[in-house]
Amino acid sequence: MFKEMGIPIKYVEGRSKNVGHAWLKVKVSGQWYNLDITWNDPLPNNNYKRSYKYFLLSDSELRKTHSWNNTGLPVAKSTKFNFFKSTSSVTKNGSTIYYANDKNRQRLYSYNVSTNKHKKISNTRVQYLAYKGGKIYFSNYTNHGELAVMKTNGKGQKNLNRTFTKNIYVSGKYVVYQTNNKYYKRAA
């Protein structure tokens, strides 16, 4: 898949959690990073939740849990994207990534890829982020996980239901979300 998209990759064999394992080194914006999609797949399976613990890590960061012989492989020394390992939910608009910062109790932050700057957007604790039309939809963990929305500058926050909500995503002009094991949609 990466090759089809023109992204340079290298297959790496090594060990993780005391067993034989393999992952990728990928070149993004001129820098090499480690990407372990196996350990990023949360268990039990959830189609709407991802882990970013092993996403675009430097060699020094990945060596905390993995071991390998780097002979003949490119060195991954950039730490530009190491913040992903401390995120539990992510959505993107253009060059801005919005994320739940696990180091700060899932508060909403943004990261501008162009300027390499992080910014706290809101004190609200967020999960299951989805972006649509200048707004971020999320499960409001500050308020019992209710479906909520706010502008990307952190203003105009309002709750949209009174039930714990998860698995939020955008489909066309709708925001789709799950409450009580049933899916609903509303115009975004």
C-alpha cells in the first residue's frame, strides 16, 4: 500500500514483547520513522478506535519496546511525531491535527504540521474525535461522554445528547455516532 502511494518503506525484522516481530520504517517529509501497525491495532477490535503508540516513532523511542539490528537500514532520528504515542483520538483538517492529549487527561490539542506547533484548544476531556465543516465532534468525557461539538478554536461548545456516545465519524454530510449499541446520524 505504501509503495502504491509512493512512500518509501523498509521492512524491519526484530523482537518485541520477547517474540519475533516485524514492522516498517517509512519515509515522511524527508525523514525516516518507525511504524508498527500490529501493536497499533487495539484489542478487542474496534473499527473506530486506533492506537498511535507505535506511530511514526524515532529509533530511540521504539527501542524501549523493540529490538533489531539496524545494519543496512535508515536511521529514524526525528522526534517530530513522537507526540502521537500520547494520543488516544485524532482527527485532521488540512495541515492541522486535532488530538486528545493523554499526557493532559485527554484535553483537546491541535498540532500544525506546517509550523510544528502544538496548542491547547480546550480544557474539555475528549475522545472519538471527528472533524466536519470547521467543527470538531467528540465524546465529552468532562460531561459523562455525551456527544458534543465545538469550533476548532475551542469556542461555542455544546452538548448534542445526554447519553454516553462513542465511535463518532463523518459520513458525507452526516456525523454518525453510537449510543447504547445503536448507531444514529445527524446533519453536520
